[in-house]
Amino acid sequence: MKNNRKLRLTKTSRTNFLTYLMVIVAFVVLNSMSNAGMLKSALQGQLVPICAYVTMALALNLTVGVLGELSLGHAGFMSVGAFAGAVAASAMRDAVAAEPVRLAIALVIGAAFAALAGVLVGIPVLRLNGDYLAIVTLAFGEIIKSIINNLYIGVDARGLHASFVQNTIALGDGGRMILSGPMGIPGVTKISTFTAGFILIMVTLVVIFNLVNSRSGRAIMALRDNRIAAESVGINVTKYKMMAFVTSAALAGAAGALFALGQNTIIASKFDFNQSILILVFVVLGGQGRMWGSIIAAAALTVLPELLREFADYRMLVYAIVLILVMLLTNNPTLKGFFEGLAAKVKKSEKGA
Amino acid sequence: MKKMIALLLALVMVFALVACGAKTETTETTETTEETATATAYKLGGVGPLTGGAAIYGNAAVNGAKIAVDEINALGGDIQFELNYQDDAHDAEKSVNAYNTLKDWGMQLFLGSVTSAPGVATSVEAQADNMFYLTPSASSTDVLGGVANPLTGTVDIERKANVFQLCFMDPNQGSASAQYIADKDLGENIAIIYKNDDVYSTGIYNSFIAKAEELGLNIVSTTTFTTDSQTDFSVQIADAKDNGADLVFLPMYYDAASLILTQANAIGYAPTFFGVDGMDGILTVEGFDTALAEGVILLTPFSADAEDEATVNFVTTYEAQFGETPNQFAADAYDCVYAIYAALQQAGATVDMTASELCDLLVATFTGGEFSYDGLTGAGMTWDETGAVTKAPKGMIIENGVYVGLD
């Protein structure tokens, strides 16, 4: 029995270790290629969004795969983080000159605001059972979109000014509007870097792996597997659900801030229902609860539409078909059996030799 | 077994598509080699929504630009163009990807983005690369930068020196509309319905109310809608009607406007409707009773029914090639290509120049004060350091299903 547990532990930590290694190797290879000027501009420009989407997929996987709750509004948390982070970075433009410091502060602020939103959504909803979280997060995403579409924020020497629905801000000398309702933030200064994105992914992985492998993590997974059994042994349902959900929201907020600060302009309608579903697709394709799967799926599906540009008008059709194919192939028992058999044969022949 | 069949079918589809894609690709390359046979061509790139909800604008722009490029190449002069449009699905993030793809292709001159939000994103990239940027229809002030916000009076974005617009800037349209309504005394009580999650609509609205206040226009009703709610306008129309508005200002695209006209008619409300250039195209909406558009006034730089030779030629070619009537996006893109063509000639540019050298040359030509261009969307267009175009808006009224000049 004891032996068994030890074996299982080593297996998860080996997977975790390989996940870290995969991210590090990918970063080192891409970064050195980028420094050597070997990357095409098209891929070069996508490095930061890829990091943001990977982090988003990891964050959502914590909710969907580990906690076992469906969130259809994770783009909402991304949006909160994106706008909070970008407004903060813009307001600090003169106060904090060093870009990496400004970026780090913006990420933390983005994460904090998204966590706050996560708490507000979670308090009433996580006490309920069933599919309520899916519905409420769906509504949450739409509400956030509406709020930001009606929010005006400007900055001048006296500090930040905000107004809602109508732009009634009077700015002093040297003032400027940061967020103009439906126009979003048209003047984002790009400060996100690939290195920052890599660090964010690593931090996300550390947070998620440590949470999952902790006592709390086991409680969370027990809730996922059988809520009644978990409750009967004294696990506080709401507390552990909140823990996972708010962590997930905070990470999504940080990803949003990284994404926004890697763009020239962001508008609220970017973070719509489709965006939430896109991230859910990353998670489902990569495998629920499988972090390395989410990383690969998010990176691949972000790059894929750009690689398919030569198909011109058929591009999105090909994209959809590739998606269906991958889903079918990865879940096909015949093929799985075939590959497993192949792997076993290779192992056997290795042993024989 | 069923699954295997499904898989097989999917595989067959992919291969069929790959074959199709490859085929179109080869024809494209042969086309370009033919074009480049006479002289090496300038690589002209553009980004627009070729798929998704805004695809009608992007495709119209591509078609318009294509006609201009074909015409110029047929002249066989020193200046030849090779055109490449990439899809951005009306998304700022994808537009930057599209721009980068064009850069990898070796683009020398950039026709910018077709729509506003992506236009803001690509203009920043083009500024960083010093790539000449002339957009046919991204009308937001944030594309150019350096324009004061009509509500707060602050300059929120610095001027991007190499970015120019061929269309009217949103604030110009809003203030021109208010001015026009006041000058012609078109309405006593004015209602406004605008789309408050749209850059274009909000931009025009903001400058309209700023100007209306200045002119003392009486605004009795202001209502909004969003992308998600643009199918039912009963609340907005009822509000305008109850407040006794005799003129309704509709700063929006024609798809939403056509629904407003239909629904206003259904409750027997018939004020004067006043639109801006996005209203152009309302007569071509499928299933829309054009009788409802009788008496609608719009400010637009282009009218497909104009009788001058250039417009007639363009409309005939467009209809023959694409089977539909061109809208202002097509005309704007057509003008963009010709404006660049004229500027290249005047500046004496050569095709072996880099994008950055061409950019410096064209910016100097555009802002030099001696460059002027006559096109479909206006005669004697000029540009200055602000990047905005100077041309006269035309007031049109719809009578018997065609535009008639109001002046």
C-alpha cells in the first residue's frame, strides 16, 4: 500500500516536472530564434498572445478540470484583468519609468481585480449545486462587457477620474482619456514581453501544481469526484470551491493584463462569449485536468489560424475541420489501441535488444 | 465503424480543401508573374474583415482596390501593383497578425485597415515600421492620432506622422451633420439613436452633440443599442415618437438603419431620417422595401448613381465583375490605390525602394501642399500634417429609389 502511494506521487511529480521542462525548452528555443531574427514577423507578433492564452487555458483548467465546475465566462475575468491592468499601466506611465516594473504591477493589479470579481461571483453561486456556475459566469461575461462599454476613465495631474454611461469627465491641463467606453483603450503602450509571458506561465504552473498537490487540492478534487462523500467527511464545500475558483479568476486576470499590454488597442467586445468558448476549447482539447495538454492545445490553436492563411477563403472551414479531426483522433479507441500497441512493441524490441 | 467512416470523410474533406487551396494559390502566383513581367511591381498590402460580421465592408474594399490595380497595371506604365489583402475578421488582435503576414510577404505600401478598431492597432504597427498608411475607411480619430477628443478637449493619442485617411474622420461627419441640419433647417426636435458599443457610431454621436449644443439644436431623445440588441428598436423608436421628434439622426451602418426604418413604418411614425456615410448601401439590403427609404437624407462622399464618367465606368466594371452595386467602401479603396499611384508618380518613386524610403517620400508628397487628387469620392482631395482628408461632403436625399443631390 505504502509502496503504491509512493509510486503514484512520483508519477504526478514526473508529469509536473516534464511540463515545466517543456515550457522552459519551448521558451529557450523560441527566444533564441527570436533573438537571432529567425522568426517570421507573423509568429514573432504572436508570442505574447500565445503566453496569455496558455495562461488562460491553465486557469480555466483549474476550474473545469480540477474543481469540476463549468465556467462559460472566463473571458470576463480576462477582460477585468485586461482593463484594470492596462488602465493602471497607462496611469503609471510617468510615475514608474521602468517597463518591467510597470508590467509586474499591472499584472498584479489585473489579478487582484479579477480575483475580486471572482469572489463576488463565487459567494452566491458556489453555494449552489449543479450547473448554476456555468449560467452565472455566462451572464457575468456579458455584464462585464456592458460595464466596460459604458465606462470612461481619464487621468490628469490630480489623478484618475471616472464616469459612467455618459462621458462627463473634465480634465485639467496635460490630462488624457485612457478608457473611452466602446472605443476601449486605443492607446495601449506595448510593454508585455515574451520573457514576461514565460515567467507568468511558470508562476501559473507553480501555483496550480502546488495547489493541486496540497491538502486543499485533494479536498477540491474530492469535491469534484463525489461531493456528497466529501461533505460527509467534513470538507467545507464552499471554502474549497471558492479557493479554486478565485485562484482561477486571478490567474485569468493576470493573463488578461499580459494580453492587453501586448496589444496596441483593446475593446470590451473582444472578450465576448466566443472568447470564453475558445478558451474552453483549449481546455477540452488538451484534456480536462491535464495541464500540459492545455499548454499545447492553447499554443497550437492560437497559431493554427495564422498558419492556414494560404487557404484564403477556406481558412476558418479548414480550422473547424482540423479541430473535429483532432478531437476524433485523440479520442478514438481503435487508434489509441494502435498507438499503445506500437509503443508496447517498441518497448519489447528495446528489451529484446 | 461509424466513427471510422466519419474520420475518413473528414480526411477526404481536408484533402479536397487542400487541393482547392493549392489550386487557387497557383493561379494567384501565375497572375502575379504575368503582372510582374512588364515591370517589377510595388507590393501593396491591405487588411480588412473578409470573413465574419463585417465582411461586406472588407470584401467591398478588396473588390474596389482590385479594380484600381487591374486598371493601373493594364496601362502598362512604370508603376505596377501587386495586391495582397489579408483577413482580420474585424478583430484588432488578428489585424496585427495579418499585418505581420504582409510584412513577411514584403509589403512596401499599406492600404491600412478597412474598419476602425483594427485600424487603430495596425496604424501603431505601421508607425513603428515607418510603413506608408492610407486607409480607405477606418474613420476613427484614434487611427490618425493627434486629434482632440470632442468631449474633453484632450489629445489622448499622439499623431502618427505616416498615417492618412481617405474617408471623413468620425467627428467631421458628426459636426458636418449637425451643421447641415441647422443650415437647412431640417428639423425642430431631434432624436438620436446610436450604437453605443461601436467606435464609429459613438465617435459621430459625440461630435454631433458637441456641435448641436453649440448651434442650439433641440435634442429631445437619445437612445442606444448594442450589437446584441440590434434587431428590435421598438423602445428607441417609441421614445423618439413620444418626445415629438420630427428628425431622427441615425449615425450607424445601413443594416441596423434598415430595421429602424421598417419598424418605424410599422407603427406609423414618419419623421425625416438623417444618416451618415454608413447609411450608404441601404437601397441594396435584401428583403428591404426601398419605398421606406424615401425621403431619407444622408451625408455621403460617394453615390453609385452619379453620372460623371469616372463613377459610371467604375460602377459598370464593378457590376460586371462582382455582380453587385459598389458601396462607398469599394469607392474609397479604389480612390486609395489611385491616390497612392498619383503620389508615387509625383514623387518620382522607384520600385526598388524600401518601405521606409517610400514612406518618407509619400508623406512628404501628401503633406507638401501641392498634391491633390480627384476621385470617385470627391474632387480636389488634399491632405495636411493631421492626416485627415479635406473634401466636401455631399448631402443626398433618396427619391424614387435613387440618390439625388440636395445642394
